[in-house]
Amino acid sequence: MLLHLVVFPLTLPSDFVPSIFVERGLVPPVAGIGMLVTLGALSIVFALIQDRLVGKRFVKGLWFGIAFTGLWVLGFTEVSALSDTTLLTEVINGLPDSLTILLMSLLLGFFIARDTHVTDKKKPGNQLGGAAVVAAAFFMGRYLSYWVFKTNSIFHPEPNAVFIWTLAMAAWIGLVYGILGNASLGHSPMKRGLFFIGVVFGIDWLLFNLFLPIFLDIPIWNMVLRALLDLAFIGLGVFVNVRIFGFIDRQASA
């Protein structure tokens, strides 16, 4: 977190006005609180779902960490498609927070999780197909939000870079769903899908989208709208997946 606070102010996009937090020197406490809230929320999510993850406890933490580390790194790189900064700059900006999430996840796996294994497979579903449906839903939803809701209107997007970023993020969100979707709480596939959207993925995604306004003078409502639209379309993808493919209904036990 301290490394991030040093790096990001030095690499702010020149085509954006710094936020009021930057101007008043309030970035360290505000960003620090935001990151602590995010880490706390992810810790609670992991504690809730770890019994439904399959594997050794260290592996559980590793996969959980990889899922959200990738989201944050890719999330930061979106700025390079919307402004005059470079991809490498945004990767560097995203790494400190992302590696913090990975380290925390590994510690959670070691100290909180229990080893589990698969004891039954009731309905072998198409996990790859389900991840692809969710990815496609995010991709199409993002472009609909660009065109209809004008969520990129406050930025300076480069079309080709936006396309590549949206495709890469869609693929990663599909991967996250494949890793964590079945571990979500609920007695039915649909309830587990709703838990994934609203809790496992949704809390982190909303908090992440609130992170950028700490550094740049951009409307918070725009970032909240982007996050909520993303969750709505991912939810549509989950619904379609449940109806067509279903979840891989795994029973995990110690």
C-alpha cells in the first residue's frame, strides 16, 4: 500500500485533473482506509466460502488470491485505454495493491482454511461453457454501457485498446466465476449465482471502482454506474449459465 501511494501520484494521467484528495494531501489516509475495507471484505468472503473450495488450504488461498489479484491488475490497466498513460505504468500502479491481496489470501489459506476434497459430483456441468457465457455477458454488457449509457464519455478512450482491455477483462471474470462460482453459498445453483454476484465478486468490484476517484477528479456516480451495470450483465450471464449448463455441483468435505 505504501509503495502504491508513492508510485501512483507520480504517474497520474496528464489529461485528467487530480482529485481533491490529491490536492489536499489526503490520499494516504483515504486510500489506506479504502484498501483496509477491501482487504477486510475479501477476508470475510474467503471465510464464508472456503469450506466449499476444493483442495489443500494453501491452494485455496492461492486460487482465491490469483482470482482477485488478476482483477485488480487488469482493472488498473483500463486507465491506459482511457487516458494518455501507458500499459506498463498502470501495471506498476496496480501491482502493490494486487500483491497485497495475494499475500493476504495466502495467509488466509494457511491460517483459516481447511483441506477439503470432492466426495460427490451430482451434475457434471460444463464449467468452461459457463465461464464463457459469463465472460460474453460482461463483454456485451460493457459495450452496451459504452454506447447506451455513455459510461466512457468522461474519458478519452482509444477504441482498439478499449476492445482489447474489455475482452481480456471479460475472460478473467469468466475465470473468476469458474474458480469461485460453485463455492458461493446457497442451496440451489441460482442462489449460489446470486451470492457470487452480490457478495463474492460484487463487493470487491464495487470497492475497486470507487478507488480511482481517490486519485482523479471523476464523478463517483459514473464509477458506481459502471460497476452496477457490470454486475447486472454478469448476473444475466450467471442466469443463462444456470439454465443452459448449470454449475458443477461439487460436494466438498474435510
